[in-house]
Amino acid sequence: DTHIRFYADGSYTWWAHGSEEMQYRSEPTEHPVYFLASRGVALYLQGVLCGKVLVYSPDRIVLEGDLRYAHDPREARDSDDYLGLVSERYIEVAPPHVTGPGDLEIHAAIFAKRRFVVRDIEQIQ
């Protein structure tokens, strides 16, 4: 399982689930970026995205915090920011003890073949 954090300059980092140590940092690129997980692997996402990114997992994508565009296309007509989230099974919003209190902003096109779910919604205040 892997955590991915996006940054407004177009870079991103990733690290193994259960580890606090960053394993990889990518420099910004003008080319589309694809994250393709293997079967049985969950991807945990958050951050501010700049550029075109597609995230695919055959099993599970977990949103751990805001996923916002650096240049919101609703406000910046020439924005190239785009995030696609695709899972053959589940896309879920992590529980409030992970995401923090309040609403999340999620800028993405989302396709979950089985279910898009918000965990522990009754705890949200």
C-alpha cells in the first residue's frame, strides 16, 4: 500500500503505508502522470495537484485529505489541471480521525465500479 501527496508546483511524493519516511519525490513535469497499483494494493491520496494525473487501483483508493487543483478550471479557463480516480472496487474517504474535522474539497473525476463511500459519516460534525 502506498501514500501519495501532491504539491501545487506539480511535484509529488510517495511512501509505503506504515512508514513515515518519504521514499520518492518527483519533480514537476508537463507530461501526464499515471499511478497504476497492483491487485491488492491500496493508494492513499491527498494534496494540491498541478497537471494531468490518472490514479488507478484494481482494489481501493482512499482519500486522506483535500485533493484540490492548483489552478481551478472553474476560475482559470486555461487550467490544465485534471485528476482522474478509477477503481474496479472501492474509492473511499478516510474517517474523520484521518481527514480532520470539517468538509473536504475533492477536485476529480471519480469512477468506482463497486462503491464510493465516506467512512464513519455519522462522526462528522
